[in-house]
Amino acid sequence: MANNSGNKVKYYLELSKLKIMIPVSLTGFTGYFIFDPHLSFKIVIISFGILLMAVAASVLNQIQEVELDSKMNRTHNRPIPTGKINLQQALLFFFINLIAGTVIIYTAGNFKAAIIGLITILWYNGVYTYFKRITAFAVVPGAVTGALPPLIGWVAAGGGEWDKPIIFLEFLFFTGQIPHFWLLILKYGEEYKKAGIPSLTDIFNTTQINRLTFTWVIASVIAAMFLCSFEIIRNGFVIVILLIASAFMIWQFFDLIKIPVNKNNYRKYSVLLDSYFLLVLLLLISDRIIK
């Protein structure tokens, strides 16, 4: 019995996709911290609320796409397609996370932040998830969902939704979502086609997608530079680190358009891109601590 309970917890953790959702929560933490740079119980609980809402969106997405997931090697071992967690259990888990996350953000933050959280889920699960079945360019409107968690944190801390610092931070994470997804397409494009999902590989060849990805990486680096240009990051030492990291990113990704890339090597670029965005978050936090 204890072993079965342990396995069930493991399956729910797999369903939660915490490796992806914790970084989402960190973007919310950063949005809060750059407005109110003080460690407190409130920032921790708001970040936890964002984590719960991110988990809710992920669980609902897996419920919506269970048939598609069962057709792809990358996803067919997820808890719902394998029956480790049935649809009723997954739906209950979704509602628990959704309600708990919303209540936490509302009570510890404010009504506006909670509404932005709900809009994020609505956009991800009600727009992007279905656009994926229609167009290979769904990631462009879908990238909005990656830009909103920092806004939830910012607004929960007392900031305005149209304040300049958070607008530029949102723009950075919007641009970064697109090359991240297209790197997945470059590696798993055939699986998407097998599942009946429109893939960019149906429209462009690999070389063209590599160039598009490189262009969006450049756009992301430029968006990061805006953080310095508009004095969102002000400390000279932090700016130097960001400049060095940005130059390194461009240098590394230049190989993407210069030499043929083995499909298995796209993970290297995904890790590099994720590491860059994590560094930007840490630099934003460090800039506020130093000040």
C-alpha cells in the first residue's frame, strides 16, 4: 500500500512537470522582486501561487492533448496516456491547483494579479493549445503566456501593469519563447507531424528554421539589452556580465547557421538558451540586491 501511494505521488509530480514550472515561478518571483527588492513571506507565497497556477495550466494541457501525447515518442509515457493517472484524477488535480493558486495570489497579492493569472491560463489552454492544431506559427501568440508570470509577480507587489520595467521584461520572455519552441521543432518535428500537428518543418527546410531561430535569439539578446538601455539594470558590474553572456550566446548560436547540426545536438542549444534566461533573472535580482 505504501509503495502504491509513493508511486501515485511520483506520477502526480510527473504530471506537474516541476522542472518546467519552477522556472516559471522564478520569473514571477523576479517580477515581484524588481518592484519590491525585499525577501519576505509574501514574495515566497506569491511565487508558490504562481507555481500552482502554472501546474494547473500544464495539467489541463495534458488532459486536452492526451490523444496527441499518446502518438508521440516524446510524450507517450506521460501519466495520463499510460493510465497511471486517469482523466478524472487529473481534472481534480487541475482544479485543486487552479483554485489554490488563484486564492493564494488574490489573498497575498491582489485581485488584479489573480485575474492576470487566470487570463494566462485562458490564453494558454483556450487559445494556444488549439492554435497548435491549426497553424505551425501558433507559438507566436502562444509566447504571450511566457511573458505574463513576471507581470503577475510585479502587479502582486503593487506595480502597474503598464510600468516600463515590467513591459521590457515581458518582451524579453516573449521573444525567448519562440526560439525555444522552434528548437524543439527542429528535434521533434517528425513526431509532431505523426501526431497530426502542423509543424514548421512542413513549411521550411532545416536550414531556414535554423536561420529563423538564430534571428529570434538575436531579438532576445536585443530585448535583454533594453534592460540596460532603459536603466532597469543599472549596476555596471551586472551590465558587464550581461554583455559578456549575450556576446557568448550570439557566438554559440552562430554555429546554428554556419554548420550542419545533428538533430541530437539541438538539446545543447536549448540548454544554452534556458541558461541565458536564468542568468538574466539572476542578474536582475542581483542588481536590486546590490542597490
